[in-house]
Amino acid sequence: MNRSDMVRRMCAAVDAGDAEAFGAWFAEDATYVFGNDEPLIGRAAVVAATAGAAGALPWVRHVVDQVAEVGDQLFCRFTIETEAPDGKPLALPCVTVIRMSGEQVVEYRVHMDISPALG
């Protein structure tokens, strides 16, 4: 499977609220950092955080704008579609950098401002 397809499958899992399927892509000791939050360490922490984030938003859809592969890293540009607390649609820009080891994600860094979706 090519890396762009992998990213799309990961996004589809998040959009479907399937934290376990999303987490299955991660190594047991992977790190995950969202914005300025403290790093999460390990697949179980990634699954728990993904499940929690899915519950914080009414719905989410990832639109994959671009995936560029450079060595063992993927640079992904997304538009995250959801809605604000007042019900207005939102399209939030997001860049994620993913470092791979073989077929597993070992580092995942999300760069976005989610505050418009949280109120």
C-alpha cells in the first residue's frame, strides 16, 4: 500500500470514530503530539486520546489535500471539516508530520489550532 492510501485510511478511521483502527497503525512505543500539548507515549495512549477527541466534536471529516513523502517522513496537509459550538461550519487547516519505521507510525505530530471548534 502506498503512503497516501495509508494516510487516507487513517483519516477514515478517525472520521468514523474508530480509535482502535486508527491506533493500529502506531508502534507500541510511538509518540503523538497535538499542538502544544504534552506528548502521548504508546499506542494505548493514542487510542484513548483519539476516542476522547472524537467525543469532543459533533463530527469531523479529514480532507486530504496533500501527502509528501521524504525519506521515512510523511508531510500531510489537511482541511479538517467540523462545526463550531454555534453550529456554523468550520474548515480548519492542519499539517501533520508522520515518521515511519517500516509499516508503523513511530512519531505523529499535529500542527493546528482547534480552538474555533471548541468555543
